[in-house]
Amino acid sequence: MNRFPKLTIALALIIAPAMLMAAAEAPRKVTAPQSDQHFEVTELGYVEAQDAFVKQDEGTYAFVVYTRLAKDGGKKELVIRSNLVTGTSFTPEKGNKMAADLERQGKSMRTWGSPFTASGPEDKRVIEYRFHQKDGKPTGVEIYAVTRDAEHKATPAKSPLVTWPFPVEAPPAEPEDAE
């Protein structure tokens, strides 16, 4: 028999919320760098995808998307960073060129970079960085991640789409044939 039932309840009311807060504030597996005197960094998105058979970082693929802008007015880039696979980056110029090229090819999307390749036909994992365009203008970047559950089956895809953060230029005109 508990001799201090009110104390037990009071402690539970104090400790349980603290445990929930600690769990909610668990450290991220990957983060964007902090802004400094040279660069302004703005986080645009974060996603985690659990894989039952990956031992590193407790089986979590984590991704952060951010912009990095030089404060001197120079380099601008959109960066995807990951804890377990290769990241990638896009400059506004590269995004505009890719969008125009995709429009000429009649495509709205392409993968970019090579973050992950499945190890065989039974491996259902897919991790891709996808660049999207419409009418020859960049519209966004997507992280597409399918991992495995405990039965080796594919999990539902996690695919956040981040809107293109830079001003969009009109696509360059196609070169005319010289006659």
C-alpha cells in the first residue's frame, strides 16, 4: 500500500510532462548550419525516415533542406543535407537551366544527385532528390524516401516538396536555326 498517494500523483504530474517535452525535443539526426557573419542560413524543411535494418543513427535517414545566401550578395544555393547518404545543392542558375532543359524535353521532374541505390531486387529502399519544374521554371525540390519495415516490406513514401526559394527567371529562348 502506498503511504503517500498524493505525492505519487504529484510527482507523476511533474515528471510525465517533462519526459514528453524531452522526447519532443529529441536532437535531430542532421541540422542546417547556423547563420554567421558570412552566410544567412534559412531552414526550409526537415524529414526523417525509419528503416528497420539500418544500424547507424538508430535506423533513421534524416534530411534537412535549407538556403545558404552569402551576405556579400554573392553565392546563393539550396542545400539538401543528410546524415546517412550524400546530400546535394542547387544554385538559382543551375535550377533555371535544369528547368528550361526539362521543359524542352517535355518532362516536369528529374532526379538529381545519387543519394542511394538499392542493393538488389529484394531491396525496396528508394532515396531520391527530385527537381520539379513547370513551364520551364523551377517549382521545387523533393526528398523521396521509401525505407523497409521489420518484414522487409516497403514503408509508405515520405516525400516532402520544398517550394523553389529563389526568384524565377524566364526560361532562355531556344536557339533559332541559322539559315
